[in-house]
Amino acid sequence: MKENYVIEAEGLTKKFGDFTATNHITFKVHEGEIFGFLGANGAGKTTAMRMLCGLSRPSEGRATVAGYDVYRQAEEVKKHIGYMSQKFSLYDDLTVAENLRLFGGIYGMKRKLINEKTDRLLAELGFTSKKNAMVKSLPLGWKQKLAFSLAIFHDPKIVFLDEPTGGVDPVTRRQFWELIYQASDRGITVFVTTHYMDEAEYCDRVSIMVDGCIKALDSPRNLKKQFGVDSMYDVFLTLARTAQRSSD
Amino acid sequence: MVLKYLIVKEFKQMMRNIILPIVFVLLPIGVINVLPRIATQEVKHLKFSVVDNDHSALSQRLMNKIAASSYFDLVGAFPNYNKALATIESCEADIVVEIEPEFEKNLITTGVASVAIDANAVNGMKGSLGSSYAAQIIADYAAQLRDERGLDASGTTVAKFDVAPRYLFNPTLDYKVYMIPALLGMLLIILVGFLPSINIVGEKEKGTIEQINVTPVSKIEFILSKLIPYAVVGIFLLTFAMLLARGIHGITPAGSVALIYAFALVFCVVVASIGLIISNYSSNTQQATLTFFFFMMIFMLMSGLLTPVASMPAWSRAITEVNPMRFAMEAFRTLYLKDASFGDLSPQFWRLCIMAVVLWAWAIASYRKNS
Amino acid sequence: MKVFASFVRKEFKHIERDTRTLVILFAMPIILIVLFGFAITTEVKDIRYTVLDMSHDQYTQRLAERFAANRYFIYKGEVSNRQQAMAKFNHGDVDMVIVFGGNFAQELGHCTGGSIQLLLDGSEPNQAATRAGYAQQVIADFAQELQQSSATGQQCNIVPVTHLLYNPQAISAYNFVPGIIGLILMLVCCMMTAIAIVREKESGSMEVLLASPLKAMTIILAKLVPYFVISFADLVIILLLSRYMLGMPFAGNLPAFIGISLIYIIVCLSLGLMISCLCSSQLAAMLISLIMVIPCIYFSGMAFPIESMPTTFQHVSTVMPARWYVSVVRKLMVQGVAVKYVIEETLILAFSAAVLLSIALASFKKRL
């Protein structure tokens, strides 16, 4: 059976002046998998992800996402992806329902469909009572769940999550990963950056970035075998020691 | 119909802001009620000091005549010029009128006498208008003296003109009538220009623009969604301000109201586009505000708001040719004061339209969905 | 002291990195001075006029030629009736129409006098009055000439000798420059300071600084120093430009002027600090500082004489620090009078500086 790739990157590079944030990275992501994108702070994860989302133009190399070229067809790429940024970026002066309606509308969903999906989604999350609450009044954990739900509201092929669980408690993180699995079950490819090593264990495959380059890429089980250690944490430490850049 | 969702969002955010709706109501009231009363360059109630070196009946009468005029208020009579000058130095007086010694004698024997008028001309307009008012009163006085003494009756050869100035459009020379239409333009540039200039940059600072940029929303739709709400606000503000002008000052347009709206709409597109362009090129709110303030100041100064464009030298008049504020202000003033037709104002209108299209296109081009 | 210096350096770096803001802060005074000095003037010239001559005799011809020869007037063709004249007004082509009544020459010698009507576009009152004055002057000169050429009777003339003090050419810039100084200092010290501090509050970095062992006062003073330096540099730029480019005399006492300017800068910085304590968002800080800056244009007497305002607003203007400062600048810089004439203003400014600074510092401490 021929493999279906939804993301293919080849020599993808981004330079800011003299500084090379992402240095010729090459990898492929299968359709439907949960792909973990690991690295210390400043390793170039976010830059790479922004290039794949069409937010940042690559300086060199090429990449296709959902079959479209990120350099030439950025707007086509955007029709097929969802994105949740590191910094919470929903409108906090709009209500929960209004945020969903706005982004549903932007992706061209019909009003009736938006309303149905909103009600179903909020019921699943146990959010129904907060439907008309202003987003800024929600606790951080709820905001993160809402941001994720919004990123997959229009049923994209791929969802990009940039450190989605930063700053939330372990229970909420656990619940969050359940949401990710549910999305994955619906056939959505998940591309997630994180620096929590326990989360890395939940991924089908992970890549580890050091100083703008991908230093390792395989399933967590194979990586542990390859480095001869017991946990992803040790794999990461072994690689991170080679870093030249300060993690700032 | 993506646009509809985006516009609804902008309106909701605008109305949920604690300050903005208050500003929308209070600012027009402040601008229309207060500014016309203080923004006046009317020259009246000039304070004058007198040095009467003659102390004659005729010099006394001249002093009284000046003091009786509605343009002048007497500060006091002083024994010498230096004492009177001190009142100008301390800004207690604007003008010193000095009557020469032997004033009466000269007038009777030689027929010619002189009076010195020294005006504080730090404010050049006030100084020169004030001294010419004084000169006019003195000339009237001379004519009065001639009449009394029957000099004119002595011969028919004396040439005399009966000059009657008549002021059209603003017969009482009321400064308010001139300022209010211009203030409408100012109100629009302050709100409809300033708010967009901090809108996109605000979304950049908050990070929400990221979530929009990653969607397939088109640049045209996004910019339109930022522009249309402010144009609507502009039209609302204009209506409110025009009603205030009518209610408070009883000033209504002499020309077509529909034309005022047409001009206002195009002008709103122009200034909102300028605001959005500034916002697109700025990385933080402080920078955007300062940049907007800088351009607004130049637009206002070069528009004829305070001083007439016709008085400018050629090079700066050339600059005003690309100043949207100038054309909007000319249109508002003309439509308020004169019953002008569209034909009279079509050059201004088409120029504003061209600016609107160019600036709008620029606003779209300068909005970048990726870096 | 070392800590303080390193903080000041950090604040300068912030501003230095934002090249555009820096450029605008220095370009603004220069452009304003150039515009006010050379572009913006209330001088009346180029009065566009047309003639409606219902008499067509030698006197009306000669008078019309007088107007044509005068450099203040620009002839825009003749009209043959009032409708045409009105059309020209509506179109904005002319400022004045000179109407000669019928039988002008015949009436000239009689006691009624030849009748001339000046129709003026009164839209802008001062311009209209000045234009009327110029036209009347031309007509009066002509009348005098006619009189002299005919047999001279006994005269009764009072010749006014007019001097425009301090500004003999009635240059508008002399009036605006003091206002520009007041405005720029307010803009830089009050608005920019307020926004800069609130931005740190918004981004949370203020919390970090306040949590450090440094004294809060050190932090806040360090924030004020760069704006103080910039505003002082702006002041020097304006002074140099107005002296050497506009040729303003600057006859007054320079040290006194600088001293009073420093007091005014402290007033503005205190206002900025106060605003930053009150507001939690940049938008609010901006709107409130705009509310402080705009009255500076209108109430300071910069463009509109305070004496022309209704009494209520004259009272309002007394609480605006800019009003007193502009008055000082005008007296010391343009009039060049002795320091004793500005004591009142100086005391008021010093008093407001003391009050505002203590309120600002008190409200800043309370927030901690």
C-alpha cells in the first residue's frame, strides 16, 4: 500500500538576517497520524510550524501541506488546516458562541451548520452554560480547549498545535489529549509541538529539533531503543546537550 | 458572505469597548458645542491705552470716539509713552494710541495732524486688523470734523466716494458659521482616521491577527471589514454633529445635504484607509498613534482649517493638492455657506474619489498575511 | 546611581530601536516650524476680484486700472450682471466683486458721491474684513489723488502713523511658534510617556520590574529621563530654527526662559505619569492624553486669541498649564520684555508642577 503524506518538507529553511531559525529540515507526515514536534525553546519549532501554515515565507526549500505548496499556494493551504497558536489568540471581547460563529463564517460554513455544531460541541465539552460568556472571563484551561475546538471546527485535514498545553494543570492536560485523540479518530492529522516529554509518548511519531535542525525522527518506542534509554525525557536530554544556542 | 461575519465582529467589539461609545457621543458634543465658541479668530474688544499729549477738546473727543467703538475697550490714559508701552509689555493692552502735542492747533492751522497707533503684533492678524480698525475710526472722525466745519460744502470739485462693503454668505461675519463645517471634517479625521490606525496594530499586539491570518480570508474582505464599520460610524457622527450644529448654534447647510453625505462618505473611506495603512506598517500602538498624529497635524495645517490656502506660497499650495482634508473642508464649507451645485464642487469630489481608490488599494496591499 | 544609569540606558535602547518614533519626534518640530514659518500664514494677498461696471465712464475705468495695477489684487475678468457674479462666488472663483453704480461720473462730484459697492465672500470673516480694508484703501487713495488734481480747498486730515510692535511685518509664525513649543513638549512628555508606561503595564514587564529589589521611584524616574532629554532637544531645535531660519529676534532673558521651560516640562511629565497610573490599557491612555493635548491647541491662545473667547471658556483656560507657558514664551521670546512681566505665569506653573508631581507620585505609590 502506497503511503499517503499530508505534509512533505524538503530542505525547509528560514533566515532572519544572519540568523538561521530553521536550517534545511526534511520530513514527511502520514495522513491521520499524531506527529510530535519536539525541541527546546528557541530550537526553531514555531518558525517551522508558521512556515507550514503559510504565516511565514520559507527562505529556502519547499514544503507541501494537504497537497499545496506553502510558498506559492499559501491561501489554498489555509483552507485545509486549523491552527492553534502558542499565545491564546481568540477574541476575548467576544463570547464563546460569537468566536465560533466568526471563524465558522470565515471558513464559509452555513449559518445552520454553525449553530448545530456549536450546540453539539459545547454539549460535548460541558460548556453549554458558558455559551454566551465573554471569552476573557474563562479560566485558562477552558480557553485552551475552546481554542482547540475552534481550530478543528471546520473539519480541516490537518491541525497545527503550537504548545497547546503550556501553563495548564496535569488534569486539564490529560483532558486535552483526549480531545486530540478524538480529533485523530475523526481522521484529522495532528501536528503538535511540545516540550512536555510525557506528551511525546502519546504521539505516533516524534521529531526532535536542536539548533534549527532535526536530529531524530521516529516513533517513541524506536527512539528509546535507538538511544538505549527508558524514557523520551532521556532521549531529549541526550540530544539537547549537543545544543549550541542558548535556550532563550 | 464572509464579510458579514467580520463586520458583525467589528461592531460588537466597538460597542463592547468601555470608552468608545462614550467618546462617540461626547466628542461631537464637545467639538460642536465648545470649539466654535473658542476657535474664533474674531478681533474684537481690543484693549487700548491712550497717551494724550495735547489735552484739547478735539483730542478728548477722539479718545471718546475710539472708546465708544465696539472694537475697543479703554485700559486707561497715561501721562507718557513709556508708561503706556508697559501695558503692552505686560499684555494688559493690545494697542497704544498716542496723540501728538499741538494736535488741535495743527489741525486748525495746517489742516493736518497726526496720531500714532502702536499695536502689539505678536499675533500679526490681530495687530494689523486692530490698527486698521483704529485708523478707520480716526478717518471717520476726520470726516465728521470736516462735515461739522462745512469744508466739503465749499466746493463741488471735491471727489467723494460712497463705498459700501457688503458681505455675502456670512453677512454678520460670524466666525462660527465658518468654523463649524470645518470642524465636521476634523471630527471625522479624528475618529474615523484614528481608530483604524490603532485597530490592526492592536490585533497584532494581542495576537488575534495570527488566528485570522491562518484562515483563507481574503485581504480585500479583511480590509473592507475594518473600513465599513468606521465609515458607518463616520456617517452617524456626521448626522449627530449636524443636528447639534443646528440645535445649539442654529446653523444649517445652505446647499444640498445629500452632497454633504456623499462627500463625507468618500472622505471617510480616505481617512479610514490612511489609518489602516499606518496600522499595517506599525508594530506597536505607540508608534501608530504618533505616526497618525503626525500626519493628522500636517493634514489639518495644510487644509485651510486655520489659515487660508490662498495665502500660502506656491510650493505649499502644491502640497495641499494631495491633501484630502483640504478638499473635504472646502466642500463642507461651500455646502454650508453657499448653495453650491455638484458642478461647482466636482473637481473636489473626483479628486477625493481618486484618493479613496488609491489609498484603499494601498491599505489592501500593505496588509500582509505572511512575513 | 549605577543601577539608575543602567536603567536609563535600557529606556534609551527601547526608544532607539524604534527608529520611526524617534524620527517623528525630531521631524515634527522641524516640519511644524517650516510649515508655520513659510507655508501657513494669515496674510491676505492675491485677492481675486471681478468688476461689474454699470457706468463705463473714465472714472470707473481709471479706478479699475488702479485695482489691476495693485499687487494685492488679481483681476478675474468682468461680469455683466449680478447672476454672473453670484455664479463666480458659488464656484469659488472670486473673493470680491466691485460694483460701480450707473451714472458714476455724474454723481462723483455731488454730495452723494459716486457709489461703489464691494461684494465680498464673507465666509472667512477676518479675510473678508481685511480684503474690504485693502479695497477701501485703494479707493481712498484714488479719491485723494482726484482731490489734489482738482482745486484744493481747505483740508482737515488726521494722518494715522501705525507701528506694528515686535512683529513689524505681521508674520504669522511669530504668533504660532510659542504655541508649537507648548504643544510639542506636551505631546512628548505627556502622551508618549503615558503610553510608554502603560505599554509595560499591559505586557506585564512592569510587574517584573516592580518585583525586583529596586526602588519603584528609580524605575519610574529612569522611564522619564529619555523623554525629558528628547523634549529638551526638541526645545533647542525649535529655538535654533526660529532664531536662524525664521529670524525671530529672541530679545528676552534666555536663562529665565530655559528655567521656566524646565518647570513646564515637569508639569507635562507629571501629567503623563498621572495618566499612566489611572489607565490600564494603551487605548485609554491615548484617549485621555489626547484630551490633554487637544485643549493645548485650542485653549493656549496658540491659534485663537483667548480674549475672543466667551468668559466661561476664558476661565476654563486658566487651568491649562499650556496657556501660561505659551504666554511666557510669547513675552520672553517674541516681545523680549523683562522677566518681571512673567512672574505671575512662572508662579502659577511652579505651583501646578508641585501639585501635579505630588499627586502623580502619591497615586503611583498607592498602586504598589
